Amino acid sequence: MYEVVLFDVDGVLLSEKRCFDATTLSVWELLYSEHALGLEGATFHASPDETEIEEIRRQVFHDEQVLSWLKARGINSNWDMVTLLFGFQLQELLKQLNEIDPAFVEKVLNYPLNQRALVKIGNQARQSGLNFEPDFGAILDVLEEAGTGETNLLYRIKLHVQDWSGMRVDSFHHGSQLWRLGREVYQEWYLGAELFEKVEGKQARHPEKQGYLYQEIPLADPDVIADMLDGLVQRGIELGIGTGRPALETEVPLQSLGLYSAFEPDRIVTADDVRYAEEVYPDYAPLGKPEPFTYVKAFIKRQASDAKSVAADLPLSGADKILIVGDSVADLLAARKIGCRFAATLTGQAGQEARSKFEEMGADYILDDVTQLSAVIEEEAAKTQQKEAEQSAD
């Protein structure tokens, strides 16, 4: 019988739609805003309606093909996704610009790719008469042999620079200035300008952004989810969270839906915990899923030193008492490294189409939605009781 159940949030409790909307809007902004590349060929404004958002998403995710590909290979962080998608387009622009002005491109690649650098690149492209048109589907050809997880995918984008320029460039990795810029742009879209300024302590680039934090969509009736969680707690199971969301973006929507109190505070691990650990232990970065740190820390508990989670011996002792509930390959890979069992929900990006992938990868349980977890736990409890009864009879 399980003693600890750890939940992902996106694709399990809450829809991923708004997070992915914010991802594509971030890429679009970095391409077309006057505060970044400011490319011609499309318009940018900070108050798109739903029709505009859907069209931007259709283009950036190449009719969802890019998103499905990335999710199937274990990418879990929206911040990393922004760096991948925008970083590739930026390289394609620089590759074309390199044919016109190689000295400028060499100079740019020798310095951090921050906001000021993007503005300079955009100005140079316009002055050179370069008419760059993004090919959002082309990234898949570059990443095809990259393997799984953010580490491998970001590393492949980093190598792509060397492929066409011959230069060793360190501007596209997790935690780089370009990555931090993409993260800030994403946070401004998701939180809205007002909350962004309070949380980040920085001035918003576009004060008209309203944010999506308060527009989250639950993946089942919140009352039914709450009853399921309460039932687990009544069985003596401790509940935790391991999510790629920051703490605020986890607490606010789950509080509003009446779900947050079911989880043990010391077992709620978010992207904030991951970022802090990466700063203290940079040699281990990135630590986000599919790396097991998020779930390991939720199991060991947040009050324990990060060192215990970063350098934990895997598979974990006592892993048979842990169940991880997630919607993605990244969650499953983390569970496998920990040595625990995994319940896949089919409410993520791929929906029911993910069933065959989870079957292929040997998920222990496959659920149409998270509320079906009650039946799983009841079945496991019955097995435990029967086993105990048989041992007692012996």
C-alpha cells in the first residue's frame, strides 16, 4: 500500500492550455516586439484575443506537431521550451545574417544574448535588408537525434550554432541570459504585468498584460477531485506535489479550487525549489523533470537539505511506498529513476492518444483522469489486506 502519493499539476489537476498559450506568446514577443528582435512580417501587441492566441499557437507549435514531439521526449519546463523554440529561430536568423555580415554575427555570438543584443540583431537584420521568415516546424529536424529531456534538447540547440558557424557558443543553455530573458517574458504573460512587478521586483515591459493565473481550467469537477484527495488522506496517505510551476502559480489556482489544503506543505516542491537548488549546486543543473529531484525532494520533504535530494542514492530506499501521478513522459522517466510506481493521466496535451506511449513505456496505471485514482488505491488496499490475511494464516 502506498504511503506517499506525489502529483504533477499541469495535465493532472489543471489544464496546460494557459501555460502553453503563454509559451507561444513569449516566443512571438521575442520575435516581433520592438523590445526584442522586432522582426517585420507579423504584428505584436500585448492584449491578444482568443482568436489571435489560437493563431499564434497554431504557427509556433506548427499545428501542435512541435509541442507533441517535445512532450513525448520529456520536456517539462515552459521556460526551457521558450529557449528552445525562440533560440532556434534566432539561430536561423543569425545564420542568414552571417552570409551578409559575418563580422557582426561573430561579435554577437561572443557576448551574452540579452535583450539589448536582440534589439541590435533586429536592427542589423533590417538594415541589411534581410527578410527573415520563421519556419517553426524546422526545429524538429535539428532535434531529431537529441534524445530525451531538456538537457539533451538544449544541448543540441547549443551544438546547432557550432554546426553552421564553427564557433563554440554558450548562450543557449539552461540558466543563460537568453534563458532568463525568456523566463521573464513568460512570467509577465502568465502573471500579468501588475503581479509580475510584485513577484519579480522588475518593471514590466508591457504594462497592459492581464495575465492568465486566474484563468486556470481544472481537469475534472473540483469537488470530485477534492473528494478523491480527501479519501486518500483518510487512508493515512500523505499527499505531495512535484511541479514545474513556481510556488505562486501552484498555490493560487489550487487554493481557488479548494484543493491546496489536501497536500502536505512540506511535500509541495515547485520550480522555485529547483531554481534554488540549481544555484547552490550548478554542476547538477538542470534539476527539473525528467530529472528526479522534484519528486525526490517532495518525498524526503522540503525541510531537509537539498544535498540529500540532489545526491540521493537511486533507486530510493522505500520507493515501493511512493506513487507518482503525472501526465508526461518526463514524469514517468523521473519515477523510473526513483524506482517507484507511476500512474499516467490521459488529460495532458496528447489526451487519449498518449495511452499507447504510456503502455509502451510500462506505466503501472493509466487513468482517463485523476479522479480514477480512488479506484486504484482501493484495489491496492484490497491486495494489501489479502496479502496480510494470507501471511497471518500461514
